[in-house]
Amino acid sequence: MPNITSLISQRIKPSCAVWEITLKCNSNCIHCGSKAGKTRLDELNTEESLKLVREIHDCGYKGVALMGGEPLIRDDWYDIAREIKKNKLELSIVTNGLTLNENIQELKGLKVDCVSLSLDGGSAKVHDYLRGIPG
């Protein structure tokens, strides 16, 4: 096992880019650290997003985790996700799950590597209170 000095002297490169592709969100969580809700004025457009995916690949990253806000309500989320897979990067999506039913076929077709669902509290009542919406 290497000692701490040798680890510090090595150049450590991140393997996964975590990308908040939008702040737009269909929840209203009382604990949101991103202050999500509405789309940011300076969010990347589709063309800029696809270019960024290629740059992430060129930097040697192994994967991208899409999150937000709620990534699955961004109009071009599928185009971005498809570009990630096209560049042979692992794709993870962090979602509140509210649009999974309408997006499940696209997610299945993309062969997403990981879908993480946000759940809060030990009961529906607590979850709904923390999320600011029923469901």
C-alpha cells in the first residue's frame, strides 16, 4: 500500500464529471442546496452541451452524472444523454423520479448505467412535506 506522501505527489484525475444540467425542478424541496426551481438564465444550450460532452470525453473522464434541479425535465436531456453514451462514457442520472414513467423507454434505450432516485423521510407524509409536493 502506498504511503500518503506518494499519494499526494501523484496527479490524481477525477473519473466522473457531475453536471447540474438545469436548475429547473418539478419539486419544491425545503432542503434544496441548489436553490432549484426555475431555469438559470446562463444554462448551456443544446449545442454547447453536446460540445461539453465531447470535451469531457477528451479530458479522459470515464463517466458523467446528470443532475439538477431535475435533469429529466430539461427539453434536450435525451440529446445530451445520447451524446454521453455515443462518446462511450458511463451515464448516471440523479432524479426525483416524478417523470420516470414518461421517460422509461428512453432511459432503457440509452442503457443508462445508473439511475439514482431521491427519497426523503420514512413515510409518504414526511417525504411529501420535505419535497413540497405530493407524490
